[in-house]
Amino acid sequence: MLEVYGIRNCDSVKKVRKLLEAESIGYTFHDFDTESPDEALIDTWIEGGATPEELFNGKSITSRQLGLKAKELSDAEKKTWLVRENRLIKRPVVVLPTGETLVGAANVTKHLISKEGN
């Protein structure tokens, strides 16, 4: 079963959840509004292949409001901000049963399409 992380009303999250449901792919949804990811979970995503760069949504409204868009943050600084402000996490984050982590609707969709072709 997949683990899907994001914000329920986010368009990218809605798109991926709709695709998973259309393909009858089971998943558990974790809403950042009620389950904020901690450092251990973010470390798990990184161990699964996601980079702090991928996870950090530098184009988000939150990033602009915090003045982070103009800063050159290190991976460690990005990770610190991801723990502090979950709205900075690019959505959705999907963890496959293998532990591999996919970030963003485009990556998830591409992965699912490539699996259908096999």
C-alpha cells in the first residue's frame, strides 16, 4: 500500500489521489494539517531517494512570505525549514511499498504510467 502525504485541498494532491482511486491503487493519506511530518519522517523520505532540494518548495507562498526564496539555503537548512513549516514541502510526497519516495504530482504520475506500460 502507498503512503500519500500532503494537504487535502491541494490541487496536486487531489490530482494524484484521483488517479490512484481511478486505478484502484490502495493508499493511506496523511494530511499535513492534522499530521505534521517530523524530522524522522523527513529523514525516511530522504533515505527513500528524495532530496532536500526536491522536498523544499521554494516557489511556495510560504517560502516567499518567510523571505526564503532569495536565500541560498544548504540541504541541512532546507531540512530544518521543512520540519518547522510543513507548507514548504512540495506535494504530494508518496512512499512506495519498496520505501522509494516520489515527490510532486508529475513524478508520481510518471511512475504510475511507467508501471502500466510494463
